[in-house]
Amino acid sequence: MKSEAKLYAVMGAIVALGGGFLVFNKDSGQDPAAVAQPTPTPPPVTQESFSKLEATTRHFKGSPTARYTVIEFADLECPSCRSTHEMVLKKFGKEISDVRLGYRHFPLDNIHQFASPAAIATEFADKQGKFWEVYETILEKPKEDLSQEIIDAAVKKAGLDTAEYEKAKKDPELLKKVTVDRDAGIAAGVAETPTFFLRDNQTKTTKMVTGWRNLYPELKGGIAGLPTPVPASNPPGLPSK
């Protein structure tokens, strides 16, 4: 059993370093039904399936007339998600202006204990119109391990009622919103974070990609100022995929 446990620990480290986290639940002690399990073969991303995903995505920022629509499934504790946000996604709407970003929750609860609490905090903030403010604060220091203290501080910084937030931590309606997102990701074939669904609104092409290396080439042709991906090595602080 010890050797098997070590094997899975090594597997987890390899997945993490490879950029993004796969979903597995070996010896986690959790009910497997509570952990997202991806479909074996991702379904193709069509105009119809993308439009359905877009219609059920609740959090967007950026112009509806942007050339690209990007819908991200992410885990707010995932190191690859946090680094990708710092190096790429936070530029959307600023240096990279021609993208509309949608966000959906995909917490990997079997390996990230603060992923769902962070998601619930953003949903609580959304009720006061401050989803993106709390989201950005939670992600503003990507090299720091996420903690409940960081999540609570993000809610407080946004000026939200902390007493109401304490009650909201166990609100089944907020948890349901997170679960609905994760279930939609599973149905769409999400198997790691971050995963992006892209649509070029000029050519009407759609695609699913994972990690920053695959996101860059898909967007760089239509967006002024987007850096060319580095083929051999990674810039400091950026995940490998």
C-alpha cells in the first residue's frame, strides 16, 4: 500500500508540473460521486454546443462584439490556473482587448480543499455585483498557496457583509451554482484545469484547448500585442502547458 500511495503521489506531481490538474480520486477518502469525473472521450465542440455553453455561463467580462469568446473552466486553487491568470487572462480587456472572457467553476475537491470555498465566495460576491472583484483578489498573488484567510480577506476587501458571508459559506444554493458549472464541464469533456472553450466570431470556428501554450496560438492571429509562444522553454512563473 505504501508503494502504491507513493506512485499516486508521483503521478499527482507530474500532472501538476505538466500544466493543469487531472481529475482523479485515488485513496482520497471522499465519496467518488462528489468528485468530477470526465467523459472518456471529449465530445466535439460545435457551434451549437458552444452556444449552449455560452448561454448557460453566468460570468462574463469584455465586449460582446469581441472577435474571440473564451470560456474558461478553472479551479481557483489550481497553481496552473493561478499562473495562467497572472500571465495571460488578466490582460484580457486591457492589453488584449479583442476577447470576451467567460468563467465557470471546476473545483477539484479531491486535491484542493479551498477550491469550492473560493468558488462559493465569488458566488456570494456575485449577489452584490462583485464577482470579478473577489475573483481578481483571490488570484492576485499566484505564487501564494490559497487559504481560507486569503478568501475571507478578498470578501472583506470588496466591502461585503462579513457576517452574511459567514452564513453563506454553507448556503446550498451557492454550492449548487458551483456544482452546476462543474457538471457542465464534465458533460463538455473537461478533464483538467484550466480548460478553455474558444470561438472565433469572425470565422465561426470553435475549439477546446487546455493550458496557456495552446491558448496563445489560437488567439495571437487576431489580437494585437499578444506575445508569440515560446517553443523551447517557459517564461519564469508560467506553467508548462
